[in-house]
Amino acid sequence: MGLTAINPARYGRLLAKTLPRVIQTDEEFDRMVALLEELDFAAERSTPEQEALTELLTKLIEDYDDRRHPLPRLAPHKLLRHLMELRNLRQRDLIRLLGASSVVSDVVNGKRSISKAQAKKLAAFFRVPVELFI
């Protein structure tokens, strides 16, 4: 996160607006993911308070996701397909991460290995360790 100080009043307002808590249901999970995506795409420059909330939401989502769907040990392209299924994603949803639709198709179908740069992007997108794609 960095060394920038968090303004308690601004952070408190963000927390009051989003009401983060330990996720217990799929509905709460979906709400937290939507909030996180909203923060991720809201602006180019995040405030320290938004960064702190992003970190908190990410942790809550990861914890719930790990309890709900422990990741199986699979080949990288099979794990990618598994993660896509869990999140109801289609190949076209990964074009902005991986490039052309032909590249996405080749990666998802195991015809092309996942590069280190692609692995980093996928890991950040799915919020999983990068090692799973290498």
C-alpha cells in the first residue's frame, strides 16, 4: 500500500458506504466483487483510503473464495478454464488482458503456453498466486 497516511474520516466514510465484513454467502461475495471492481475502474489515481479499502476487500474475497472453492492443482490452461467457469467468464472477457481473441483461444485450449507477462496479468485479474499459471 505505501507510506501515505490514511485520513480516518475519509476512510470511515468509505467503510460506512461499503460495509465490508467477513463474507458468508455467495450474494455477499458478489457484492464485494462488484465493489472491488468499482474501485479498480473508478479512477486512474486512487486515494490512500481507496487503496486500503481495495486491500481489505481483496483479502475478504480471497478468504471466501479459498473456503468456497479451493483451487485444484491443474495444468495452467486447465486452471484458467476452471477459474473462468467459476466466474462465468467467456474467452472474449480475457481479450483485454491477453490480446487478440486467437491468443486467448490458444492459451485457454492449451495450444500456447502462458507467458510470464500473461501469468502476472491473469494472477492479478483472478487474484491468485502467479505461480499457478507458470
